[in-house]
Amino acid sequence: SCKVFFAKDPLKIVRAQGQYMFDETGEKYLDCINNVAHVGHSHPYVTKAATKQMELLNTNSRFLHDNLVQYAQRLTATLPEKLSVCYFVNSGSEANDLALRLARQYRGHQDVITLE
């Protein structure tokens, strides 16, 4: 059920830096599809911040922590007042599932229309 992009000659990507990915032979490829346009792969600021956080606590949002509340407050402060609730999830699939469940609960309908 998962489409392979390069079925005839698949790439074996072994590392990435900035906007580039590198295969096992060292060939460099411009990454245009992996959602890295905002900071790139292996961005030093992001990896430093992630390391700092993981040295303190490496968990998910099922446990209470002040940082979750502080982040939600900072985020909602930038949004209109109607958008004052945050739901933290760990993936796009989880976000889509939550959005669908919320919409079904709010509207009372189970039908869904999707586009390919």
C-alpha cells in the first residue's frame, strides 16, 4: 500500500545535511520532498536544542510537564482568541485522526469525503 518512488533503481540514503541528502556512494541529492525547507536536515541549532531537551527529559505528551503548558501558552498567544486550545500529537497521521474524531463529535456525522 506504500508507493516506492524509485522502483527500478531505488536510492539508499544514508545521511543528510541542510537541504541535501547523500546516498551510500556519497552522491548528493537536493531534497525537495522531505518537509525540511524550514530548517534543513541536521541543523546545528535544532540538534543542539533537541539534545539539550533529551538530556533533561525524553518522553511524549502523555505525561504532564511545565514545558507543554508554556509552549501551548506561547503558541496560542500568537493566534486569534477562538484558537485557544492545543492538542499535541506526534505525527501527521495522528493529527488527521484527531481532527476527524473531533469533527465527527462536533457535527454528529460519521461520513467522510476524501480527495486523492
